[in-house]
Amino acid sequence: MAFAMAPPKSGQDDNTPLFPKQGVTAFLLVTGLFFLWGIPNNLNDVLIRQFMKSFEITRLQAGLVQSAFYTGYFVFSIPAAIVMRRYGYKVGLIAGLLLYSIGTFLFFPAAEARSYLLFLLALFVIASGLGFLETGANPLIAQMGEPESAVRRLNFSQAFNPIGAITGVLIGTLFIFSGVELKPTDVASLKLAGTYDAYLQHETMRVIAPYLVLGVVVLVWAFLIFRTPFPAIAAGRSSDSTEPRGRYRDLFRYPHFLLAVVAQFCYVGAQVGTWSYFIQYVQDYTHLPEKAAGYFLTGTLAGFGVGRFGSSYWMRLIRPSTLMGLFAVMNLLLVTIGILFPGWVGLWAIFLTSFFMSIMFPTIFALGLRDLGSNTKAGASLLVMAIIGGAVFTPLIGLVFQATKSMAVAMTVPLVCYLCVALYAFWGSRLPPFAANELAPHREVIR
């Protein structure tokens, strides 16, 4: 089944069913994956703060958590697409869940050895699995129903991602943060008593239990998917199939897709960077303790969830690209306030950006895949690869902080990212594909 998602001319699809008529159980299991990958994505925001404490590293070094994590997405997205093109979505999703669980179990030896490098490797393995899940789940959900409601359906399933994100931050705040924040005099006292290393080891070991439990849950989900019949769209492409085989080079015919990759790269950079340093922003300008800052992060993620669920309704009334553009403009204003007025005013402005960023990932994804046909899986893999933006922009924010000693100034990085999203929403997403003869002069360059 080709994915030809043509948006209604009016921007509405009121009479189009949101859910598939068959395979509801499979649809719900795939939707549950959005929840499951939201947990480790936002546990990273807690890990950054925890590793700064337990490994005594800088904000720039702690930003490598996101670099290792999102590099896993980047490296495994195309292999995931190749696996799914040959063996089907279902096999790819199970493979992703197995990699995900292996990565969580690696947290035990990493904590025992107190090795930051091994933790980064574990995060890379987790993200490798998530690369499979996102490469498969996003286009699969879009195709499990009527094409006209694909954007709304993907936004609906993606709405469970912030619930996972909130769960991840709450788990981290409650079970990883100890609430013990030592002053320089306390550190000196522990060192004098010879117990400082034991304190650091204790803080490192606090990450084990949440990740081991998560690994078990993921294995159970993999078993449920294995046992559940999936619709034909999830099957692999047989060797004698007459279905056209997608080609990556064909994607150059679609400027709306190519610009979607750029927009997704920028959006994920803004989202990941903002959340990664949100706790630091709160503590720098309000001097709240880490647990209180963690609860603020939980709150902003709740706003993200409200935006995701609400978007499925709002897109019945407003064209998806227009709605996303308006939300991007709102975030430009809010981040500007966060930069110019650091403190409680800036905190609440940055807090509200999560609500307006909520629809961006699934909307860019669905608009980018529109009308790709047999190239949908290839296109999906590149859109997932664009998640590498989280690995690029998060350390960049840390680098700007190191240079300016101001988290407010560092927020100029996501500000530029939202400008790119706004341009895609109002212009790039509406570009028509090139005709074959328009692409011909460029083929030598493409090769």
C-alpha cells in the first residue's frame, strides 16, 4: 500500500475515520511504542544533571549524553529502513525493541564500573533500537487508515510520546535524583573524611533500577507485538513482488521532503536542547533545588502532551502546515522573552514553548512523507536520521553557555531553529515535486 497522503483542500477531514477499520490491536501496540521511546528520551534530561554531579563534568561534557544518544538514531535509521523494506515493519519493530532492552541492561555494568564512556555506549545502543522504532512506527501509523486523516492520526499516536516523556522525567526525579546537593564546604568535608568517592558511586548507582525495570517492560512489549497479527501493510516485500522498489535518489524530486529533513533536524535540536538544559535554566535564574527544577520540567512536558492531544482536533479546523507555522511563531516570541528576561518571567516563557513545539515533529514527518509512494520507507529513514539535530544542537547550546556563562544567551540556538520550522511550515511544505525533466540536469551532481 503506497502512502499518498494528500491533505484535503479545505484543510479539514471531518468525515474521515481517524482509526483503522481492521487491526485495532496492532494499531494500539504500535501507538504504545510512542510512549515507550518517550521515556528514555527524557530520562536523558535527568541524566545530564545527574552525571554532572556523579562524574563531576561540565555542561558541555554532559551534553555528550544527547550526542551519543542521537548518533544512535543517525547511524541505524537507514539500516532500519533496509530491514523493514525486506522483512516488514513488524520484524523491524521487534528488532528495535530488543536493541532498546539490551541498552538498558548495559546500565548495570556501566554503573558498577562507574564508566561515563560505557554509559554513553549504553545510550547509543538504546537509541539504535529507537531508530528502528521511529523509522517503522511513524510511517506505519500514517498508513494504518485513510490517507486523508494521516496527519491527524500520526499526531494522535504521537500524543502518547509526551506521556512517556513525563513518565521518564518523573522516574528520574523520584528515583535518580537523591536531593543531595553538596556545597563546596560539604565536598571538602567528605574528601577529608575519605568518603567522597563513596558518595559519587552512590549517586551513579541510582540510575540502575529504573533502567532495568524499563528493559523488562520493553521485552514484554516485543513479545506482545510478536504474538499479534499485523495488517498486510506491515509485511515484508517478497522477492517476486511487483510493488515498485523505492530509491533514495528519487527523493531528490521532492523539495517538500528535502526541506522537511532540514526542518526536522532543526526542530529536534530545539526540543532536545531546550529540555536538556531546562533544569539548568531554572536553577541558574531561580536557584530552586534540583528536585523542584525536575518537577518544572515535568510540568512543561505535560504542556507538550496537552498540545499533542489537542492538535488532533485543531487540525480538523486549521490546515496542519498553517497551525504548525503559527506555533513556531509563538515559540520565536517566547524564546525571545526567555533570552531578554531571564528569571521567573523567562522561566515561564521557556516553560510554555513545549506546548507550541508539540505538533512539530509528527506534522513535519507526515507532511514530508506526503505523496512519496514507494519511497515512503526510505524517506522515513532520512527523517528519523534528522533526529541527529539533537546531537548537534545540544552540545552547541553548552558551547554557547561556556563562552557567555549565560543559559539565557544560549537559548539563541533554539530560537534560530524555530525560525527554520516557521519557514518550512509557511513555504517549504507546500512546494510541488519536480518533474522528471526538471531533475535531469542535476543527476550528475546527485551521483
